Amino acid sequence: MTNILIAAGFALVFVMVGTPVWIRIVNRLGYGQMIRDEGPEAHLTKRGTPTMGGTVFIVGSLVGYALAHLVTGEAPTISGVLVLFLMTGLGFVGFVDDFIKVFKQRSLGLRSGAKMLGIILVGVVFAVASLNFPNGYDITPADPHLSFLRDFGPSIGPYLFVVWALLLIAAMSNGVNLTDGLDGLAAGPAGMVLAAYVIIGNWQLRNSCAAALVPNCYNVRDPLDLAVVAAAVLGGVFGFLWWNAPPAKIFMGDTGSLALGGVLVGLAILTRTQFLLAILCGLIVMITLSVIIQVGGFKMTKKRVFKMAPLQHHFELSGWAETTIVVRFWLMSALFVAMGLGIFYLEWMPKK
């Protein structure tokens, strides 16, 4: 528990203090956000807002995690390092994308093929490494099984597991990217899910099969350190949200959205809660589905289901204020997270 508090606290302070410094640097360089012409007209006023804010909370999360281990004298685990690698690697892909946008002063950065190649390279390294490094109980960070509250069913094999992990990583990183359309809209729900993984990691530690072979115990390699990672990123996201709340002083950019998608998937894979993530991230899934429905519906019927996709822009064009959309979507996200945690705990409820 000490690790968790130190990681979150250091990351929070680092990002709270570091974000204004980053804002001044970006302003001095003239690296302001470019706005798509086809987006809502109200967003044109945000042109020039400092971007790549995800850089600060990525660094803050790494600093918080490192200092937590330095202060307590406990060594980092391979599980924690792998999730942080996935977050940082995808964040770097997003940083390159953002840099091209602001340097060339256009709304498009990396070509989609190059961006996906970067995601695949980082994802393959993560997935392959997660199937190695067994501990003294022969438990590896991940296992070639599908999972919900824990692993279930037969093994899908290492090759299919890598493909499955890549699908999850690509889907969630792009889902967070689509959600990041209004001030604070992506950071708030991501923070809620990270808080859920702090709770899940602690619960799995207290009911680890390595401690006692009790019914419903968890074969998770490093549950406490995964909770520390979640806490470090949570502290960083909270610090960022202070400056990103409407009206935003800085945007996270693809740097932050890809990184957040990566850390959420990494935590889900290594805590063996892959399908539970879809419930915890219900808002992100809903927003992603709105884009799929809009594109698919238009191709089949030549008619738009929503006024604009992603879903938050539909409500913008329907006359909702930006802060109204953000707060209401946060409430929906909180309900999804509560539902996910309730399902996670359900199997531990006393049976009559």
C-alpha cells in the first residue's frame, strides 16, 4: 500500500508542477494544436492550444513508479516494467504523430500505415515478452488464454495470443483517441478505470494462489506492482486533468491517448481481465461503436445515424454545452466502472 500512495503522490505532484512548464515550452516553440476543418465549428477557437500534454503524465508516471520503488527499497517487477513499456512505446508513436502535425501545421500526422506499424511493433514486443519471465511459481506475466475475471477455456497458443493482444492494443488505443475529443473527456474515464485496477491489483494480491490455494484464487504474477503502475498513471492523469479541465490549457494529443490505451490494455492482459476491460471502459467502447455504426450505416444506406461521430460531437451539434457532455459522460463512465467492479467482486459474494 505504501508503494501505491508514493507512486500516485509523486506522479501527481510532478505533473501538476511540470505541465505549466511544458505549456510554456510548447507555446515558445509555436507547437499548437491543429483542428480538423470538418469538425464542429466551435472547436476552431481551440486552434493553437498547446498539445502533446501526454508527454508530461507519461514521464510523471515513470518518475512516480521509480521513486516508489526507490523509497521502499523494493525491486521493480517484470509485469510493471512491461506495462510501462507498452504505455511509453505507444506514447512515443503518438508523439511522432503529434510532432508532425504541429511542425507541418496540419491536422494529419503520421500516415495510418506508419502509425499502425509503430503500434504493432510495440505491441508484439510486449505480447511476446509477457509470455516469458516465469517467477518461482512458474507464473509468467501473461498466459495464452482468454480471460474475464481470470483465465478461462483452453489455451489459444502463443501465436494467436500475440494476434489477440495486438487487436486489444489497437482497439483500445484508438478508442481512447476517439474519446479525446472534448476537454477532459478522455482523462476522466481513463482515471476511473485506473482507480479500478488499483483495487483489482490489491484484491488479487490478497487472494493470490501463491499465498494460499483457496477457491477463486488468482494466478497473477505481480498483482501489487500492477496496482502501483495503475496508481502512478492515475496520479499523472489527475495532475494533467487539473490543466485539461474545460477550458483546457493543454491537450494530451495522440501522445497521451495512445499511451492511456496501452496502459489500460496492459493492465487488463496482465491481471487476466481482458473481457472485463470492455465493461470498465464501457464509455470508450460506446464512443468507438458510434464511429463504426456511423461509417457502416452510411456505406450501406447513404444516411448518417448521428449528426456527427464520435458520439460526443453528435450531442455538441444537438446543442449540448461541452461541459454538460463531459460531466454526463463521466457519470456514465462511473456507472460502467462500478458495474465492472461489481461483477469482479460478485464471485466472492457469500452463496446461500
